[in-house]
Amino acid sequence: MAQRITPRSKNYSDWYVDIVLNAKLADYSPVKGTMVIRPRGYALWERMQSALDAMFKATGHENAYFPLLIPESFLKKEAEHVEGFAPECAVVTHGGGEELDEPLVIRPTSETIIWSMYKKWIQSYRDLPLLINQWANVVRWEKRTRLFLRTTEFLWQEGHTAHATEKEAREEALRMLEVYRTFAEEYMALPVYTGVKSESEKFAGAVDTYAIEAMMQDRKALQAGTSHFLGQNFAKAFDVTFQSQESTLEHVWATSWGVSTRLIGALIMAHSDDSGLVLPPKLAPTQVVVIPIFKNDTKDQVIEFTRRVHASLGKDLRTVIDEDDKNSPGWKFSEWEMVGVPVRVEIGPRDMERGQAVLVRRDTGEKSTVPVAEVAGRVHSLLDEIQTSLFRKAKAFQTECTHEVDTYEDMKRVLENEGGFVVAPWDGSPESEARVKEDTKATIRVLPFGNEEKAKGKTCAISGKPAKHIAVFAKSY
RNA sequence: CGGGAUGUAGCCUAGUGGCUAAGGCGCCUGCUUUGGGAGCAGGAGAUCGGAGGUUCGAAUCCUCUCAUCCCGACCA
């Protein structure tokens, strides 16, 4: 048998690419840095979309759609924003066979075009808050790409909200960060650290960037979602004002927040193994596969029996039955493991005689034999167990990968040898932050909420000066 | 954009100047099979990434070019 997936222990990058290609989640497309999301990958995205979209709606947001093309001049209106994004913008210079008067930028993000519209839509405090989300594609010209994790074009959602007060906008940014944390933990079974980004890591144009950071199996961190408090930066750049209840003219306060198809990469790298994908049941496009095992003389009876068991699972689960008679059962087992279906139900002639079925967990490989009458109930509880168990396992790994250190020697040693998150006192200076990056390639992933209190009386692990923060460092994607 | 590597059938690989480019996987047809990636027989599928050059003769040597992957600098 040919090994189709490079073991993680041999080469983690190859393993990741093998999983994506062999599980048919995506494929390389002709333009460098772009990829095709194949049906199995897109189905995962659809699962994520529907869960997130419901959460956005539940917090009062509405969906809309803004255009792909943005006048170049819009981007230049916010100084930091243009500085941050100009190098990675794709620009359209020709259209209709003629050179355009003004080049058009393909959106790397939509703040500018959205705020140009918000100027038209907002006059009074009665128009606020304005809570809009869009599901869209964006383009950022990346030099180094990786399937799902970093591609030139990707899919995401971007929420853009406008508020009357700073307090309300900050609350919104934190509320959406919490939505992302909940989604990551409850749906993706992925524990995350939350907090605020350092000055050098924050979004171009934001006052504060909040993020969720997850740990991958190779002990590198991955930013899985961001939420920005934009202050009045864009309101001022686009002159968006409203008349308050007290009749004063004020600039609007803003947030934006997003997660992308990168989450699919996070999901793969968090849970999968050398046999293929491992998916949390809540997001798995197919939750249960039923495989009849038959010989020629028993084929009809076994299939008939298997169909009844399959039907007994009910309509609330996403299930398939694999009746193909060309491939052997062993082949099917491997194939469905590759795809990451959480529970497999095997039914052969012996099971039929005894009125039972064999259930197999994808995450642990554990097999159990269950009377057919109990299959539906047992499958439901197994799916719950798998969801919980994946999270627990990932949580234990996150804990194991988190090291608190006080000295620079320890910091370098841990980052070099063990990887993972390093939690250390930091003086808050860009110099110390830069030194760590220079020496270890690690960056500050997040400054946890409330870290300033804990930093009191401590000294910076890098400079030895009084610490202002307790920072979480890691090498990252 | 620097450093490294690789381009031969859908995929993986052999072939380092000489006959009609070889094998495995996959694919198609038929039969036989089916409890962890089955077996037999037959079959289709390649102008060897592209262009130019050297040579009686090039997948193989030279020049240029394109693409992809890996490692760095930049980023969700």
C-alpha cells in the first residue's frame, strides 16, 4: 500500500499539503498563490459560515455586499491604512479596452469603500449603531503562500460597524471577539488565547486590534480571528459625522472584525493525524458514514439490512451510505478516514446475523459493537463525545505548550527547543519586542486582558527594566 | 525579492548522448472478489515545462525563459 500522506513527524509542511490535496479540500490553480476550494473544502466553509452567520444575526448584524473594486484614492485617505496595504494591493489600470482615469484597487479589505457609503447613510444618532457584515473575497498580493493559510485571494467575512460613542464601539469590538472565541471553542473544538495586539502587530488603521490565537500541532501559533476598535480614524478620513441628541456634530466611532478561510487551515492543523483529516462533528460536512460489508451471496441482504440501520439514524444527522461494490471495505475505511468523517458504522454478514453494528471513532480509532436498535442513540452520543474530546485534547495541548518564563535565557531556550507559547513580562518597548523577533523569530501574539495588573513589580524578561505587560510570545504562521 | 530544489502520462518515479522513452499507482473493459487500501487478463494515456542552440543523433549537453515547492524578509 502506498503511503499517501507524509507523516507529521517527518515533515509537517508536507503533511499539511498532503492532507489538503488528498482529502480534496483544495487544489492549486493556474495563477501563482491562488487555489481552488473544492467541494469538500467548500462544504466545511459553508458549515462555518452558517454557524457564524447565525451568531452575527443574533448580535444584531445584517448582511450586505459592497463592490470588489475600490478607487485608489480611497485607500490613500487613511494614512496608516494605505501604508499597511499599498504593497499588497492588486491594481486594475485598464477596463473596456482603455486605460482608466483613476486606477482601481481590488479590495484587500473594505473599510474605505464602506466608510465612503456610511458618510451618505449616517446623519443622526438615530442612524446608529449601524451594524453590517459582508461575506466576500479579498485579494492581498502575498509573496509566500500556503493553501488556506495564506493565499493571494481568500474568502472571509468582514463586519463594519458605526457607533455614537467610544464606549459602545469598544464593547462591540470585544463582543465580536467573544463571538469568535465561542465559535473557535464550541464549533472548531479549538481553544484560543484572546487579548490585544501590540503596536507593531495591529491592523493598519486601527486604534486597537484584538485577536484570538490558536496553537497548531507543530507548536506554532495561528491568528484565527481579529476584531478592531478603529476609533474615529475612518470617520475622520471620510468625514462621517452625526448630530447627537444634544445637537452637537460628532465623528462616528467604528469597529471592523473578520475571520477567513484560514480557519480551515487552523482546523486541519489542530486536529488531523497521519491518516488524514479529523473534523469536529459540528463542522464535519458528513458526520456518519455507513459501510456495508458483503460477499456476493450475502450482498442483497446485507445492503437491505444496512439501509435500515442507516435510515434509523434519522434526518438530523449528516450521513452517507457507501454501497460501492468496486472498492474493498479496507479501501473505504481508509478513504473515509482521509476525509475526516467522525463516526463510521460497519455492518457485515456476522453483524447482520447478530443484529448488531460496529461503530468506529475517527479521532481515537476506538471500535465498539452495538445492537442495531441502539445505533442511532449511540451515534448521537459518540458525536457529542468526539466534539468534547477533541476540545479537551486541544486544550491539554495548549496548556502543555504554554511556558511562563522570567529570564531571556529561558525565553530563548524554550522558543528554540520546545516552541509553543512563551508568557513573559515585557517592558512595552518596540525595541525589546524587535529584539525577540531578531533573536528567535517569535512575535508577541497577544497581550492578555488584565495583564498590566499582573506585570506590576515584575521586570521585563528581555531588557530587565520594569515590566508593563505580561505578553504571550510565539513563532507563528 | 534573496537562498535552495524540482519540472518525463492524471499522480509518483526510472532513464546522464544512440533502436519504438520504462515501471508503479490511478483510469477504462471483462471476469473473479469484498471484516483494514484485493486478484487475473486485456486496454487507453507522453510531441520528456517552453524557446533557442551544439550534434549524424538530445529527456540527457549549453543558453535563455516559465512554473511550482522548500527556506528567509512581508502578511489574516
